[in-house]
Amino acid sequence: MALSHSARLTVAGVALAALVLPTSSAAQITPEQTGPPVDGSAVPVAPATIIRDAEGRPTVRAIRVDVPIDLDGVLDEDVYRANDPFGGFVQAIPDFGAPASERSDVWVSFDESHIYVACRCWDSSPPEEWLANELRRDADGLRDNENFGVMFDTYHDRRSGSVFYTNPLGGRADYQVVDEGGPNKDWNPVWDVATGTFEGGWTVEMAIPFKSIRYLSGRDRRWGFQIRRGIRHKNEWVYLSPVPQNQAGPQGMNRISAGGTLAGLDLPDAGNNLDIKPYGIAGLSTDRTVSPVVSNDGTADVGIDMKYGVTANLTADLTINTDFAQVEVDEQQVNLTRFSLFFPEKREFFLEGRGVFEFGAGGGGRFGFGPPRDAPTLFYSRRIGLDGGEVVPIRAGGRLTGKVGAFTLGAMNIQTGGVPEAGVDGTNFSVLRVKRDLLRRSSIGVLATNRSHAVEGGGSAQSYGADAQFAFFENLELGAYYAATETPARTGDNESYQGRVDWNSDLYQAGVSFLKVGEDFNPEVGFIRRRGFEKSSANVRFSPRPSSIDAIRQLTWSGRVDYFEDALGRTESRVQNGRFQVELENSDQVSFEGTRNFERLDEAFDVNSELTVLPGSYTFTDFRLQYNFGPQRRLAGNVSVGWGNFFDGSLTSVGVNQGRVVITDRLSFEPGVSVNFIELPNQPSTTQTVTRLRADYAFTPRMFASALVQHSSDSDTFSSNLRFRWEYQPGSELFFVWTDERDTGPGGTGLRSRALVLKITRLLRY
């Protein structure tokens, strides 16, 4: 089913034509718009601060202040007395559409340098019943406390936004959403917050510098706007602007198009902002896995990162002699398949703005595709600076991201150094992404990558493709992409494409998709789990909310079928899965699922160092029972038990994942264990185990220490990673990092590698 050269040109022509076609003015919301918003009501007149339209969507008046607000969590400034607060939040969970059970009084104000958000969060329960036990920045546990958050859609395009939220302890979290896709939680702008308590609730004061966000300057500007409050001791989520029921819960904040409007903003010049962040680093390292052995080798280095506002909505980033010593090590995973594992990116330079570069299915965005569902990723940033587990130095790099009208732009160029002893050459990586907004929540785009030294064969390697995402009504979504690669060593079928249709409401879901990945499709700046197949999939879900059973919030029955054929049309794999889940009113969940598998192996594959699955055709069935304790509990996580056949043998598994034990408001532990008992005919039975324990202690919202220790029985390794992070002033940080890896196998070598690093950064903002 490979496309001819002329067909490729046709596809590219259609994509480029769609990129430049104008959209209807009725479907496009421009930042320059003045007067009453097209999707809300007229601007409220002082002292009123809110008006709602017939659908309940609010328009809020931002209040101009002449004196900066003193961030102390005490709402005693004149702005709070002279202007009415707004509220009227509605529930997303548990009683969809009902008024919030607790009152919230909110004010939004601004001056020449900051936008301020304040709330008096009333709560009829005594403070000892509130959930507040997280201080670490960006920790998932913060969302499972009482919390208050705001979203700003600064281009008012109803697609992308920046989110800031906090809890009663003053812990902070922030993330970005691009095209209503998955949140980028690793975005870390400079902002501040103070909280307090009063008789009857708690208070919030946020101050977000305009320099920390991108927008179009001018008078009487309008932003998209949403506020969410989590009343977690009641397991209740409420919103200022109603969200669709299938987005109920904390994820409703990511539905940017459901937000209201913030009006009356007089915004300062947003262009030409400059952030300079130099760093200095010193350390000692030992490595007994290389020859000659390195022992307590002292090093020191410097580098710099810069961010420059080219225009009001285009930002350039430059990095020189990039260092990622402060990044936490990867969590070890169990792999019982013949396919590659996917590890998440954790390096800050590649995390910021990553949503711009997401492509088609592999980005795992709005449509929920992604590498675990077999679709390749055209751009996977871990291909840069890492090669076969070897760290490769990044000499310099640049990135340009932002919006120009209806176009989203992303360009990146990175130069790495060589590692001669590992046979790695210095390499240049380039990525270009262009995406055009269509209609209200749809887009079409292109992406291209280049690697100057191909991994397979001599010369360079390229990837290119076009993708489209369409969202109609509230629940109908369609997605498609076409991509191809050029690699010197692979001259066969180099194409991949996918199409998907999905209906996703709160009660029903149904979807079908088709995916093809050629045998020689090889994105060398991307990730591919398997190749040389065509996959047809269908899935359905039925999720009623029984009002007659008080203890149960939702019941879910779901089923999925995945059917794989190889290039010769032979059945390669088939997966039939059925699942039943009960969600309780206290957020606990219990589920049971069964899976019927078929696998045809043309070659043997090693499950681990002791077990091998031989070529042949296998049909086998397995089951899994899982209980998830609500994440707001002091003792949370999921416990699972699996049993059944594994090819022509058996597999029994026990696991504890996403565990969290809160000891105090500052100290918590996150245990995890996966134990797999595997038996295959005529081979010794084995037990494969991965265990981990993370400990976190927060001294203040700006200072914390963490430790991660883990052991894998398969690789016979024990590793530890200790990190101390102190944001000694906004945007400037001090890191202390210790890593240690040891060989624990029979006849092992003991210490493999060890490193001690001290790193300091300093943010200079102009």
C-alpha cells in the first residue's frame, strides 16, 4: 500500500494548501477583537466583575491597580473592598452541573508588571479535615490537596493555555497545554503565590509577571480564562466556566475551548524581553565500566541559556554547552515483550514548548495515541544527547517557537559533540514544525527532521510528514497523518500513515483506527516500537453514572480489538481485551480485565537472560485485577494481581505502582514494586522483579530534597539518586546531586559508577 511519488506530492500539496487557506471569520477568534466577545456576554461595568451568557460562560472584568499587591495571603488591599468579587462555580464532580457546595470569592487585577489572582476559598469543614500535605513544586500530590488554579489563554484562540495552581500550604504547580493536548508539567515560569487562613476558609494571592508569559500587548485586550477549585476532602471539582462532562475532574482545565473571557486588560509591551541564565558546575565522578577506569575524576564547567522575545508571540531560546546533571535518573521498567521501551524526556531545554513539536499519533496528544499504542513518534528528543545509553555532549542549540496569526511555528537546531571512544560522531539535529489552526478546535500541519550522521549507514537521515486533527461538536474527533523517512541503509517501504475516528462522550465512547508502519520506516530523530505491520483497531465503552447507588460514582464496561498483519498479509498479532471498572464516590477504583492474545513469532526472542520464547504461533489468555486507592488519601496507589498464560507457559504478577505514603506535610514516600513469576516449558522458572522507593522532603515551597533507590533483578543492578534543589531567588537555583550504580549479580563487580555534582544557576531578567 505504498504511495507513489506523484501521490506523495499530492498529499503534500493538499497539506500546504490547507495551511494557507483562510478560515471563516465566524470560526476564528482574533486577539485584536474589541467590543463584546463573540462567545460570551458584554463586559461587566464596575463595580460588577462578572456577567454570564445563556450557556453560563462568564466574562470577567480585570481590575487595574496602581499599587502592586502585597503578596501575604491577607486580602486587605483596597482593590478587594472597592470591587465586588465573582464566583458562581459549578460542579464537574460529583454532581455535574450543580452549584459548588462551597463559596469562592475571586478577584483578578493587574498593574504594569503583573497579573494578580486572589480568592477567598470558603470551607464549612474544620481545617483538620482539609487535605494539605504537599509543598514540592509541580508534584502530582499537590493536585490531590485542596487546590485553587487559574488558566490563561493569552492569545484567546481557545486552543492553548498556561495553568497556575496552589494549595493551602503555598505549594506551586504550573503547566502548559497546546491544542488541548496533554499537559506539559515541566514548564517552570517565574511567579509567586502566598496563602493564608481565616475563620471559615483559606485565601490565595497569586502574582504572575507578564514577562513569564507570551501575549499580544495593547489596551483593552481579552484572554480566554478558566478557574478550577478542588475541594478534595469532599472529592469535589468545581469550575468558573462549565466544562463538558467527559472532561469532568481535574482534566477539565485542559479543555481550553470551554473557558470564559477575561476582558479589560491593558498589557505592556511584550516584545524584546531577555532572560539570561548562566550556570557553573563542579563534580567528581568514578566509572569502572570504561577503559581506562575513571576514579574520582574532578571536573568543572560553565554554560549559558538565553531566552529572547523576538516579537510579542515568537520566542527564541539559545543554549551553549548544555548540562543536565540535575535531572533525575530514569525509573527502571519491566519489559516482557520483544519491543523497545519508551522513556519520558526529563531535560528542561527539551521539555519547554514540547507540545509545539508533537506530531500526529506519536505525540500522544488529544487523541491519546502514542508510542505504547504502536504509532511511531517522528520527533523524540531523547535521540539528542544520548546514544545507546552514552551521554553525548550538547555543544550548542537554538529553538524558535510561537504563533504568527493562525500559524504555530517551531524550529530547533542542536549540535552535539563526538565521543570517539564510543564511536559516536558529532551530529547536527534539525526539526521544523508548522501548524495552522482550522475552524474552532482543528488544525493541520507539517513536520520535518534531519540528522546529519545517520545511525544506520553513512550520510544523513530525514523524516517528514503531514498531520491533521479535527474536532467537531463536543465529542467527535478525527485524526490522520502521513509520514516517510529517508535513511541510507533502508531503501524499502519507508512510509507510515494512520487514520482515526472517535466519539467520546461521558456515557459512550466508540472509535476505529487504521495504522501502517513500513518495514523500512526509520525516524532517526524519533521513536519506533515496532515496524513492518498494518494494524486495525476498534474500541467501545459504556459508562453510566447510577444515581440509585450512593457509593458508586460510575460504572464502565469497555472492549478493544487490535489486529496486526505483516507486509505479506499474514496475521502477526491479535489482542482482544474486555474490562469492567467501578469508580466509588471516594475516588477509589476497582477493575477487572481479561485479554485474549495471539502472537506469531518468526524468530525467537529473549524474555530475559534466562528465558527464550521459541518461534511459532501462540494463543493465550491472561487476567488482571486492580484496586486504585484515591490519590487524595495519605496512603494512595494501585495494587494489581495478574495471572494466566504467557505464550506456551504461564505468568503471575503482583505490583504496587504510583504509591504514595504521606508521613507529614513535608515528608512522603513513593514505593513501587513489580514481581513477575514466569514459567516456560523445558526452561527454568524465573522471578523478575523491579523495586523502587522515592522519598521527598520539602523544607519550603522553594527548597526540597529527594532520593530514588531502585533495584532490578533482571539486570542485577542497584542504583541510587539523591537530589537537593533550592530556588534561592525566583528562577535561580542551586542543585546538589549524588548518583551511584552497583552490580549486585553473582560474581558482580560491585560499584559500576558514581558521581557527585554541585550546580548553580542565576537568572538575569531584562
